[in-house]
Amino acid sequence: MRVHRVFKAASLVPPVLLIAACWESSRQEGWGGWAFAASVGPILIGFSAVLGLVGVTLWAVERRRGAHAPSLLVATVVAASPCLWFLVRIVYLEWVRSS
């Protein structure tokens, strides 16, 4: 389906944006990196979460039809990877802080 092809192509955008944002924030001097991360981070996480939810929905529809769509599942994980990375990082930092 055309929607699946568009989603699979768009699923690469969040990880690429995360890498670009990390690279750009590391190049800033002083508080510039923090300000850049604070302005771009929530948008990037939100976009990743929305694409992850769209992927889960598309995968569930395909699963209900009886079709197996492993490439759609992989694209969903790739699209949601920045959001998942931030969540795992927050949990880890809280765990370290509480220890």
C-alpha cells in the first residue's frame, strides 16, 4: 500500500534529526547547546512519538487483516527510536540519581 511506503520512508526522519540535533548542539559554545536542545528536543520527541503511534496503528491494521508486516514493525521501531532513547535515558538517569 502507498501509505506503508510513505511511512517507511518517513520513519528515517526522526533518527536522522536526532543525530543532526546532537551534532549541532555539541558544536554550540556555552549555554547555546542547552538552549538549542531545549528548543528542538520536545519537537523531535513529539514527532517521533506521533510517528511511532502511526506505525503501531498501521501494523495493527495489517495484523488484523491477517498479514504479517515485519518491515512495518521495523520501520515503527526506527521511527520511535528517538522517543524510546530519551525515555530509557531518563529512566537510567533517575535510577543513577536515586542510588
